[in-house]
Amino acid sequence: MTIGSITGPRRRTGAAFKLAALALSMSVASGGNGGFRAGVYNFCVAVLFDATPAQLANIQTAFTNANKVWADAMDWQQRWGTITIVNNCTVANKCGSLEIAEFWILPGQKAAADPAAAWATLGKYGVRGEHVNMRYRGQSGGGANDNDFDAPTGGGIAFTIAHEMAHHSFGIVDEYSGPGATAGTTVAAECAAPPATGSDPATLNYSIMDNYFTRGGKASGSIYTLKEFCVRSNHDPDADTYQTSSNHKSSWETIGAHPKRSATAPSGLPNTTAPTVADPTFRAGGSGLRSVLVLDDSGSMAAEDRLVLAKQAANVYIDQLKVGDQVAVVSFNNSATVRYNLTTIASAADKTAAKNAVNALVAGGTTNIGGGLATGLGILQTVGTRTCNEVIILLTDGDHNTGTAPASVIPLLQQDAVTVLTVGLGAGISTTGQATLQ
């Protein structure tokens, strides 16, 4: 969540425009779609071409299998929950979900000029504009193989998705290569020490960040066995991988130290038993911006022209919406009320109707912030097709004093991966109110 504040009653119009600009700028800079709560990831996948039903089914199969690989590597502590897939999500189609999706699936095969077949930003899960990039076909250089979405049951594509998620979620770095002695060069490396003679044992199980295509069970057969993360005792004995040079510790130690999505490192070696894990739930996602303006119209909002400023800011925000965007308006005092149902902007008349709902608000009553948030979330949850770009913009003086506790709604917002932008109004927001908004 993000908080901004405007203080003082003076220069009402200027303050309103500052507040609206703040809300708009925070919308641009807000987090990606990815949510995480109690070990469960919920995220969006953008398909950057018009995939057929068969191709979409293959993508679902690949992520279902990748979830099993992920849960196994995480020693049963994390899994994937709801995965929203937005098809044909491109700039040309003005897809609003493009920059907040955690995975991009590009069309075709890897081209020779591509810097990598699949790559991810490090530790940027949930950050707008940061994502895993993959090709529908040819992750390892082209051709029909089990690292293609076209062959999702072969195993390779599931391992690649999980491997890239480790980069994206925790900032874990590759273990199959490392920095050369000369700056800018790369050398072959490995997490598990290579055998003195012959090939790896077919039971070698670490690391998923190593080359699972050529080591362990794949060195002499068809079974992927590099399915665990390294721990301190078995990590990179010759200290030459990028994980060592970048993070200076094993993958499990990196996971255990993560500030938001940590898991408990095994006391010894990882659990090698594959878990029984629930499959992800898939849903088809829409592409546009869907926002709910949640305005405080309690009695305290009469002070310092707070409600006046909130109305002016909401009007400016609504005027910035584009055709195809959706907006709803909720107000709250003792309880929450839907003032304008979620509507797709088709013309200026829709914007006028939304602004009329805002402008009709009158201050009075107590302050039920949790009720306002819950009502806004309920609007988003009852829409048939969810979009990955769902935002609640809360405008309030920040001092909750009745009804549903805001803290009780936060886990539900996190679970649904809904971005909340909080904007505080007034010079008198208490320390408790600031903490509530933050």
C-alpha cells in the first residue's frame, strides 16, 4: 500500500490538483499484480499474442506442473494460488495489465538476437514493470522440446518457470555459471561439485538453479532430478557461481532472509519427498484499469475542507480515465455505501455521472475505514471477469473509529492482489491514523 498526504485547508484548488496528481502518480508507480499471503502467491500472466484455446490450455498445464516443482523446492512451505491469464495483452491493444503482470509469455521461438531464452528481474516480484520473460516455444534455443509451452508435460518448461520464479521472488542467482576472472566474462560453474570421474549420479537433486537439463537424472536419462535449492552444507564448494558472487550464501539462506516472502530453511538437507499440493486456480482476466474511489464522508471530513478537497481530487482523477477504463464510487461514515456502481467509461456522460455521485456527498457520522475498503473489494470480487489492474483509491483523514477494523481487510486485499493507494487529507491526522493508512 502507498500513502500520500495533503495538509491544511488553504489553496483549495491547488491542493486538490496536487492530491489528484499524487493519486495518479501513485497509480503509475504502484506495485505489480503479484500478491502473497500465508505462503500462497496470486499473480497475473500476460500472453503477448492471441493464443488459441489449445495454447492457453498448454500454458495452464505448464504452470500447474511448475507449481508442483515450486512447492517441492520450497519444502512444502509455498505454493501458487490464483493465476489470472490475460490473453492477447499487447501495447497495440492498450492492455492495462501488461506492466503489472509477473510473467510475460511472448510469441514464437527464441531468436538468435535474444539476450536469453527466458529471464527475470531479481527479487522484483510485485514491482510494477518487472516480470519474467518467456517464449511460448524454444526456451533453450528453439525447436520442439519439453522446454516449450507446446510440450508442457515433458517437465522442462515447469522447471524453467520455477527457476525463473526463484530469480523473480527471492533474487536468487544462477548456479550453472559464474563470473570469470576477467571482468564481464562468464565461466561454467555448478552448485553440486562434479564427480571425479564419469557422470553425475542419477539421484543428484540440487540445485534447481543449476543446469537441470544436463545434470543428475537428465545426464544419462529422461528424469529431471535437480529439484531442490542448495543449503549451506552443500552449496558451491569451489565458490564460483553467480549465486555465491552476488548473494554470498546458499539459495536457502537467501530465501530464509527475505523480508517479505521468507521460508524456514531445512535444518539439514532439503526434504526430497514430493509434496501433495493443490493445483492453482486459473481465471481469464480482462485487460483494462478497474478502480474504486473510496471516499471518507464522516463528520471529521468537514474540518479543513477535507471533503471539499477529496471531491475536487476525485473529479480530476475521473477526468483522467480513458475510454474502456472502469470506475466505481464508495463513501463511508458509520457504514459504507456504493454511490456509483462499477461502470465502463464509454463517453463523457459516464464521467459526469461518476462525478455527480462524488459531488453529492455530505459530511456526517463516524469513520468506518474498514467498511469502506471491504465494500470496495466486494465490488471488485463480484465482477465476472477479473482484471489484473485493480486499484482502490482511499481518500480519508485517516482516523478510523467504528465498524470493521482496517487491519482485518488487509489480508483479503493481499490475497486478491488488489493495489490500495491511500491518500490522507488534513493537518490533524493522528499518529494512529497515519499508521492505519500506512
